[in-house]
Amino acid sequence: MTTPVTVPRAGGSGERSAIAAAGRAVTKAYGSGETRVVALDAVDVDIARGRFTAIMGPSGSGKSTLMHCLAGLDTVTGGRIWIGDTEITTLKDKKLTRLRRDKIGFIFQSFNLLPTLNAAENITLPMDIAGRKVDRDWLDRVVETVGLAGRLKHRPTQLSGGQQQRVAVARALAARPEIIFGDEPTGNLDSRAGAEVLGFLRRSVDDLGQTIVMVTHDPVAASYADRVLYLADGRIVDEMLAPTADAVLERMLRFSGGDPRTPETFDGRGRTS
Ligand SMILES: Nc1ncnc2c1ncn2[C@@H]1O[C@H](COP(=O)(O)OP(=O)(O)OP(=O)(O)O)[C@@H](O)[C@H]1O
């Protein structure tokens, strides 16, 4: 086993490494010959444990590809990736599947809940499938953190979009994963419900010590993070610590040469379409 990086501790993580996930020279190419697309071009990245990291960048810059590779959902063309101390780029399928199940939580844009199960059953489903014992005290804390205490018996159709996404957040948190990846987790929510879910993600980092990586187009969503990584053409070209929505928006405009229509289109609230 190799520990990829030695960086100053982010704090609060006891004896554990300060890095929850890392990539070195991560390269991902699709196709070959004239149709070859380099989605990730030798990316080096460290994701701090117990922190909230947002990944931003123009459409096609490689955000989803980076997230999928870091989460072991996609293979790399070159380079190495670690989740905690485990290098995943050398893992065989079965071990990778187990690692994803045990160490990684996912929150997608579409909430991916099972309609026939109630909220509580949806939350514990991954652990039930894995045959893992549910830690009731932890579950209570998670449910309280995401504000679902009165809704556990409800089925997804009896919940609002924001509440459904809170169930998905609780499901991701319940198994105490090493890291949670979110692919535009508030992309399908109106701004109020989105703010609520982002507030709960923030609380799970602050109160529960969770590590979160989130791909987003939305400067307001990014402002909930501790750090924003900016991708362009498959490379990390910039980062921002303690981002504010205005600073993120300004940064996006600067990238697009001051023209808010390129590379993405903004609506009146600074969101991108
Ligand atoms: N399965 C694939 N086959 C071929 N090319 C792909 C594939 N998936 C992604 N790409 C290409 O890789 C590049 C990066 O795509 P990716 O989806 O990671 O970008 P993104 O920043 O997440 O974009 P968006 O914001 O539009 O979701 C793009 O040029 C895309 O066309």
C-alpha cells in the first residue's frame, strides 16, 4: 500500500489520513484516432477529509468524468486513484464493487429512491443488501441532521422533491462512508429545496465529519463548499477556498472572457442552464 500524499492535516480526523481521496496523473481518454477525446488530462487532486469540495467548470470540461473515476465508477486510461489508503486503480472488479459499497456514498440528481419502500427503508436499503448491521444511534443522528424525523414512514411519492433528496442524503450518510460523491445533487430542486439540501450536506460535514465531493454548475451551491476546484479541458486550472456565490460567479465569468453566455448560459439568479 502506498500513501499518495503528505499534506497538512485538515484537522479533526484523529489518526486517519487527512486525505479521503487522491488522484495522480489521472488521465481518461475516450475513442481513438481522430475521434479521441481526452476528458481528463493528467489530473492531480487531493480531497481533504471532513471537508466539502465542489467541482466546477464549463460543460464538457471533465467534471463528471473526474467524479466517476474518483468514485471507481469508471476506469482510467492512466494514472492512480486512492480512496483513503486503498489504491482503487489496481483493484479487481469484485473488490472494487465491495469498496464502493462499503466506503462510498452517492447522491444523484434524480433521487434514485425505490417507490415501494418508505423513507426509513430506503435509507437502510444499501446496508440491508450488504447484510450490515444498522447503527441505530447513528441513524437517529443522521435522520435528525437531515430533518426527516417526522417523515420516515412516508413513501417517496408522499414526499416533496427536497424531502426525497434528503432521504437520498440520509441513505448516503447512514452507512458512514469514507466519502460521498454528489452529481449535481440539487440540479432537480427549486432554489428553496436546493438550499435546504445543501444546508444538510453542510451540516453533515460540520457536525458528522463527513467528506463530500459535489459536481455543480451553480455558484450558490458551490458557496456551501469549503473549496471549489475548477476544471477546464480536462485539467484543474484553479481553486478557491471559502467561496462565496459572487466570487464563484465572477470567477466563472472571467473564465468565459466576461461573456455570461459562454461557456454556459446563466439565468437571472446566477445559476447555469
Ligand atoms: N462515454 C463517452 N464517450 C465519448 N466521449 C465522452 C464520454 N463521456 C464523456 N465524454 C467526453 O469527455 C469530455 C468530458 O465529459 P464530462 O461529461 O466529464 O464533462 P462535464 O464537465 O461533466 O460536462 P457537463 O457539465 O456538460 O455534464 C467531453 O468532451 C465529453 O464529450
